[in-house]
Amino acid sequence: IPPPPSPADVPIAGFFGFRFIGDGPGIELMYGLQAECWGKGLATEACLAALEYLWCSTGYQQVYARTDPPNHKSVQVMLRMGMTHESTTESMITYVLRRRM
């Protein structure tokens, strides 16, 4: 059995996580992928795992995700997560997902 590759030899596909919106208390789900990783379901899968962690580990009742209007693929990820449209400005589309009781 060959040894696993060292972390330095494994390319990074992207990032996923949460940040406070402004001074809080709202939080935003953020994500991004390298172009060669697009269209494989990775963003949706990673975002759903992040949401599962959020709901199981915190008391947050809702989470936001935002993108610029031309980024239709990001909007599709938000919709697959079950998010609903909150607002649109010239520079930002905002979606929200509320915790289900």
C-alpha cells in the first residue's frame, strides 16, 4: 500500500465556511471552487455538510448566502440547498435559509 500523499502535493479544490455579516449577529455561508471543480456537485455537497454542522452545533436560526448577479451557478447551489430569495441589488443577490423546527 503506498503512503498517502503529503498535504503539499494535494491541490486545493476550494473553500467553504461561515463568517459574520458586518458586526453580527447574522452569518453568511461562503464558498468558492477552482474552475476545474465546477459542475461536479462539490459545492452543493460541501455546503449541505456545512449547514448540517451549523444546525447540529449552534443555535443559529438562519444563514445567508450572497453572490453577484452574473453568478447564476452560485444561485443554483443556493436553490439546491433550499434557500429562498431575500433581496437583489445591482451588485448583490441574497438568499436565506431558516432552520426547520
